Amino acid sequence: MLVIAATLLVAAALGQAEPLEALEPLEPLEPPAETVSPAPSIEPAAPALDPKFLPGTVLYVNATSLALRTGPSLEAALIKYIPKDERIVALPDVIDPVPLEVGTRKGQWLYVQHGQHKGYVFDAYLVQAPPSLDEQLDWLCLPGKRVGPITPKTTYKDLLLIFGEVNVTDTRIPMGNDTYEKGTAIFSGDAARQLIVQWEIPRVKPKAVVVGGTQWHTADGIGPGKRLTSIVKSNGGPISFAGFEWQYAGFITSWRGGKLEKDHRLRDNIMAYLAPQEPYLPEDYKALTGDREFSSDQPEAGRLNLHITTMTIMLNE
């Protein structure tokens, strides 16, 4: 009270004193309403993407070239460009697939292996079916070296990858005297593309390929379906062949020093067999039968419409 009185006296002395208004009794304060902060909005996590291609899936590049990168990002370092139609294999990944959209193409980053390199590619440019073999294969036979993609180092697993499992089957190769050898048929029954692989070590190392399809040929055009007249022209002179109606019927025995001698070494890297094609006269056929050699310049040979039925390419190198 003394403090209040003193304050009033000072105010009066300064000429500022005014009567105090009566104070209204204070209303008891209501406790403030409990403020409840709204719960933070949590967006449900997007479900992890399933990989489009399972690990181990063999795929082919369906673009002019496809970037292989160190990570699943367009900013990741470029390892290399993979050319069109190249084969790659999907690998297991430690992260969930990362989506990607480029232009109108939607897909995911996929961890793959190409040759010795591993990295990420955009899977929208991958296909499971191999490119058309008619376009991919060169159909070229190099006696002693290869038949198309088949070389001395080609394994059975390689054949499955190159030609597709549906086109590769087991078969038996007659070796005479009722004996057979296990082999692998490719495009069996296809007159244009059929092959049979003979193995030195079963399914590991091939020793030769029996070529029966008419699309296969050597650099000089020698192959199934080739007519005797064309063979003689390529050779630049007559050839010799074994008579019909015995074990080596129609086997070409000699190029007789012609142009084919160098790259078509008979018995060493190639064997080719001739057969007649109807119509022909029985007496002409009979004139060229038996265990001995005949010449392509004999009149009967021309009238029999002789052509190559099969050729065997040895894989020596």
C-alpha cells in the first residue's frame, strides 16, 4: 500500500494524476483447448518393381547401339556402347529395378553382362528372341576353319545360344557297317539351312560339320545344290569323282590341279558328294557306277544333272 500511495503522490506532483478506474473482477480463465497437431501425411511407399527379365535370361540389343553404364542412371559413367543384335545376359542385382522413361519408351535399368563387362542398360531396347538368323548368319564355309559361326572352339551350349534351343537336336550319324556316331543336328529337315555337327569331344569340341542346307557355301560358291557345270567352271577345269552304288558314291576325289585345289583340300578340310537328279537315262547312270574314278568331262556325267548333295567341312584350326 505504501508503494501505491507513493506512486500516486509522485503523479500528482507532476500534474499527471487521474482517478483510477475501478477494476472489473477478473473472470477465471478457461483452460485452453488442447491443441492436437494433425498427423503428418505419409504417402504409401511405391511397391518395388519386379525385374522384367530374370537373372540368366539371354537378351539381344534391339537398337543401333545401347549404352552400358556403371550405375542405373543417365548420369552414370559410360562403360561402352553395345552394337545392335549383340547378345547379353541379365545378372542378379542388389537393388530394386530403377524405372526409366526415354521419349515414348518406358522401362527399367537392368544389370547385365556383355563379354567381360558388367553394367546397367535400358531394358526397353532389349528383346529375348534372337535377331533373324537369315540376316545374322553369313552362311560362309571356310574349309578347315568354320561353318558360319561354328569354329573348333564352339561348344554345345554355344550352339543353343547361336541358333536357339528349338533349332538344335541330338541325332545319330551313320558311319557304315551298321555303326553310328552321336551328333548334333541344326535346323533338322530344313533343306536350306540344315547342318550336323560331329564331335571330337562330345558337346565340347567339334571336329567337322556336315552341311546339307543350300544356303551354305564356300567363298568360291561350292555348296549343296551346286551343279557339276558350275563346279567345273569355278575350278577352271574338270574334276574326278567316285562311281555310284558303293560306299563312297559320288565323292569328289580330285580337283585335278584346278583353282579349287588351294582352299578346298579334299579329305584334309573338305569332302563333297555328288548325286544325279532326275530325269536321266538308266544307262547313263550305270556307266558311272562302281568302285573307281570317273571324270566330269564324260558325256554321261553331264546328262545325269550331277549336283552336290552334302559337303563335310573339317574344323582343323
